[in-house]
Amino acid sequence: MDKLKYYFSIKLKHLDCWSTHTPFSYSDFLLSEQNGLGILKAKRLAIITDNEPKKVIKNVLSKDDSIIDYEIDNLSDSNRMKIFSIEMVQKEERTVLSKLMNLDINLLSSKILDGIETYEFISSKETANNIRSSFASDNVKIISLSYMKINNEIIMKLLSRGVTDVMLTEKQKAIIKRAKDLGYFNVPRNIDLEDLAEEFGISKMGASLLLRNTIKKLLDIL
């Protein structure tokens, strides 16, 4: 139990992986994973704003010869944003995720954004050196690697994020993050409500209601 005391965050680019070919319109996060017998089964939730999203995803996956099979399901479709479930089977030895799991980590999250893979996990301090040596001969470029000793602030942050994941819908999480990224909450604002509504292909009133309901849920947590 004493070895699991450090919170890690690593960002990397895997040059041999499908993730590096994803366009800026694509982002996803890992829902579940299972490895064994030389294969990795992973389920991801993908958000994409491209005009032909399924075609884009298929094109990206076809560039990775470690992928044995995959299935893509359309979960939601709006004017600006499409959400898909992607289940894939890969050769285990070719994936960053499998190599990280072999280092005795407790995975917290895995996501892909702008072609960059991000992993958060808890492990021992020695894992930092093991990560560097594990990927030294691979086509993996580590962009950033940080770790810090677990404390109450980190634990509360992780717990609160877990609560919001349960309480907020995908659309609510998407609009609050997009509003923050585009500067809606800045003083003065970088964009107005009409711009935010256009981002999601909804009316100004719809964006206002969605944002207010999201903020109310977040305030109820406090």
C-alpha cells in the first residue's frame, strides 16, 4: 500500500499509433480496458465536429496496423458535435496503455486531444524512471511528465471530478468546458452567449438554459 503515493500526469505523442493522426476536431476518453493473451480491448467515447465523422474515424484507425478489429456506434448527433462509441481490439505490445499498465499503476483517466495522449494515474515514485526507460526505444515522444505526492487537495480534486462525471451529462460537460476554453467566463468576455450557442448548433435560449442548469448542478455539489 505504501508504494501508491504519487499522482502522475503524462502527455505524449505515439508516432506509430492511430491517435497521432486524429484531427483537431477529434477528442475522446477511455471508458474501459481489458488486456490479456496478447491483445488489448478498449472502449472509448469520442467527440468529433467534422462533417463526415464516421469516415474520419475509420480513416484514422486504418492507419494503425496494430488494430485487429473495431466497431463504431453513433450515440448522438447534432449540427456541430457528434458523439461515438469506439470499441477496438489491438496488439497489446504495440500500445502505450498496456505498457503503462505493466508498470503497476492505478489508471485514473486516459484521453486523446489534438493528437496527444494524456494519462493520469497513481503509482510509486520509481515509476517515473521506469516510464522513460520503457519508451526509450519506441516511437513515443514524451511531451510532459509530472508527479506529486498524494495529498488531501489532490484527492478532493479527483473525487470532485468523479462527482461531476456522474452528475453532468456529456453535453453539460462539453458546454462548460467549451465556455471556459473560449473565454466566456473571462472579464470582459471573449465571446458572448450567441457565439457559444453557434458552437453547439443550438439557439441562444437553449445555450443559456443548458449553461445555467450545468452551473446550478456544479453549485449544488459545493
